[in-house]
Amino acid sequence: MFGKSNSSNEVEISSFNKIGSGTTITGDIKSNGDVRIDGALKGNINITGKLVVGPSGNIEGNIICQNADISGEIHGKVTVSEFLSLKASAKVLGDIVTGKISIEPNATFTGTCNMGAVVKNITNVSEKRESATQTA
């Protein structure tokens, strides 16, 4: 009912995690599912799914994910392997690395943006960037 069982009797469940408005979490989040943040996170987030930061959402830390819709406030580096959407109410203070980006009017962004490169192993993006800088 909730997922498929494989031969080793592990249950595969596609997860959706939500941090509601008025909730503050201090620490890092790592997940294989999707995450929505309407509260506050003081820490890094590393997920393989989609990140949604609602209008009241606030993240102070680095983000690594596959896709993201940002309507809230981010203070940190944002690394998105596929598609990043900054909604009109979004405020991003930090560098962005993404495959594709959409920025609505009135969204604010302060930092550098590297876009268009295919990011195959998203966790090694900063390592590749550092080695390219050292060889140049």
C-alpha cells in the first residue's frame, strides 16, 4: 500500500517532508525525498528530490537538491542540478550553481550564478570548481 518491497524486504517509500510555519530546526537535513520549508532552518540541506521554500520559509545554510522553488529567504550557497525557480517574493543572498534558472520580477538575488552546466554529481560541484581555479 505504501511502497514496493524488493527482494531484501526493504520498503521503498517516496517521502515528503514538511517544516511548518513557526517551526525552527537547527542542524543539517539529508533526505531522499522532497522537502517543503515554511518555517526556519539553521543548517545545511542535502536532498535528492525537490525543495520548496514557502514565502515564510527561511534557510541559513547551504542547499544541495535536484529541483527547487524558492519563495522565501535563503542565506547560503544554492546548488540545484536541474531547475531552480525564484518566485517574486524570493530573497537569495549567496552563490547559485544550477542547470536552469527562472527568476520572476521582484525576486532579489545577491551573489554569483553559474548556470547551464550539466551537474552529474552534485555533491562534487565545489571540488570541481576549486580544482579548475587551481589549474587556471
